[in-house]
Amino acid sequence: MEAASTSSRCQGSAKTCRLGQPGWRMPPARVLQLRVQAAVQIGKLHREPVPPLREPGTVVPGSRTKPTPLLSASQMLQRIGTSLSPYIMERFGAFYSSMAGGIVTDPTLMLLPLDDQFVVKGYGVAEIVVLRDGHLFMLDEHITRLRAACEHVGIELPFTEAAIKRIVLDTAAASGKVNGRVRFWVTPGRGGFTPLEVGGHQPALYVLCLSDVHELDRVESWDAIVAEQPILPTSTSTILGNQQLLTSVSQKEAVGKDCHVAIFTDAEGFVQHCAGYTVCMITQQDILVFPPFENSVPSITLARMLDLIPEERERSPNDVVISDVQQRKMHVSEILAAKECFLVGTTFTIAPVRSIDGKPVNDNRTGLVTLALHYTLDNDMLPPPPGTISPYHIPVPYGFMTGMRSQLM
């Protein structure tokens, strides 16, 4: 009994046991010191003096760390290549960077400088055009808006408008994509990180062609919520740039509520925009209404739709039932009492809205006028027959970039 009691006491407190007694254990710190000394002696570690043991409590028990890898350029590219998602590998076709002065088709090389002011401060201007059946839709209009936006925010264009058009077309051609989207950005270029440094040494242009085709079932409609925080009007509210943090946060809120989009309103409940899209409604008097462009970017797609309405209304008077078009302030309560509500933008063209904060619009149905306008815009994006010249459809010069001389334009 006495031996058992001694063994129990030794196991409970190793410091009170002598070497050879039952239950004796070497202190963990001593074990670590002996292992380090042995490794130094046999040459497995750099021969430096063994550091003294730290005082108890300065190391988190059980924690282990390993050095962060220092990569070479080839290792960096290899790791980036293996980390790309299937979406990037399948959709990213070609990328142009004025910093590199050319186009690449390997997604691993589609990179922006870390000190570009667009990355650091969101200082830059963006545009997006539709690639449809080998033609870019309304490219000239988007480049014109790009130039005006750059002038508004004090960014110099890195090239002439004609040169930017050529680069966008060549990037689309190099991608080999026939349908998708082309996104392009103009930034002040590389610069500093402090708030005082807002301009780069040389403005930059980036172009990305990807096969993103966002098609909606014509009868599919979206649920919306009213964003908790309004967008305050500023001198850059009408510029399409990278300042979309509030929009992204509100979109995440909408998804968390099993909805599609967040509609921004002012403090009185008047609509501003919806995640970058223009909100439109058809009133009970068949009037098409959309809000002023005080807090959002004027929509090129909406402008084209308004141009098409008179002709389409004449062709299909039973479908395009619009008695008038008005741009004025519109309240959320008006939308809920309207016949129809839909969003207009480049990405999805037209997206019907069936509810706001759980309250139905038009009995949760997609309206007839919405369907007709969607059909009209979709057809308008189709390239004209061969031999017909359209001011809105620019053919992509695939032959030049692919080497197929028979298709050279």
C-alpha cells in the first residue's frame, strides 16, 4: 500500500520524484532542450548556441508554427495557377494590361499591380459591353461614357478613344469567345498608399474578355429588399467605378434573406437605384417611370430601350402598352401599387421584380410589358444579317488575332 501511494504521488507531481522511482517523468522543456542539443551535435541544424528555455507561460502549450514560404517567380506562378477556380479557367478568355503592353490568354497571368490606385483606393472608371455572336454591342457609346467619366474624376485617358476601341476589339478576338462580356477599366496607374497620393505616374488601361452570359428565363422574376442605408449623393455618384462596397454589403444582406437584390432609397423612401441597375415601373395608367440619375450611373441599355419603344409600340400595340415615359422621383409604395416593376442594366438586360420586402408586385407575376421589352432588347443585341451595317454592332476581328487570314478584317 505504501509503494502504491508513493507511485500515485509521483505521478501527480513529477518534481517530487527521483530518477528511477515509479512514475518519474522528464519535464517537457528538458526533453525539448536535449533534442535540440542532439540535433546540433549531429549537424541537422545550423550550429548556433542553444537558446535558453523560456520562462513558463511565455509559449502557448501545444502550439506549433512553421516558416512562411519565400517563393521564387516560377513558384509563385505555379501556385497561382493551381489555385484558380474552374470558373476562371473556363470563362476568362483574354486580358490586356497597358502596364505589360499586350494581351495574355493564360488566366494565371491576368494580374493587376498591387499599388494601382484602382486597387488601393477604388480610384478609376469601369465599363462593360456585351459580346453577342462575335459582335460588341454599343461599344462606341460605352467608350464615350468612359471618356466623360474620366474627365469628370480627373483621370487622363492612356490612349485615344480609337486606340482603346482597337485594344478592346483585339482582346475580344484573342479570347476566342463568341458570346460573353468585355469589361475594361481606366485608372491613374501605379502610385502610393497614403491618402495624399492619388495619382499614378502613368494612367493604365485593363481589358478582360470572359464568356459570362447571364441569361434569365423570360418569366423568371426577382425578390427585392429595401437596403437599410441610403446612398448619399456625391459628385461621383453618376460614375461607374469600383466604389461598390455599400452595394455589395446590401446584396449580401439580400441573399441572407433569400432575396435577389437590394433597392436603395433615400430617407423618404424614394428609389435611387438597385445594385447598379435602373429601377423602372409601369403604373396603372400605363406610364413607364424611372428615377432621376442623381445617385446612379445613367444607363446606356435604358437609353437604347427608350429609343426602341416607339417603333416596338407601333409594331406590337397589344404587348408594349406604354402611354408615356417619365423620369421623376418614384416611391417604393408606388412600385407596390404599380402594374409592373423591372430592372434595366447591361448584365441581365431586363430583370422583373415580383416583390419588395415580401410584399408582392403585380401578384408576383412578370408583366406583359416587361416581357415585351426584354424580347425587344434581346433581339436588338443580335447582329444584323451579313452585308448590313449597324452602328450598334461592331464585328470582332478574330482573323487578325487568331492567324486565320481568311477572316481578316
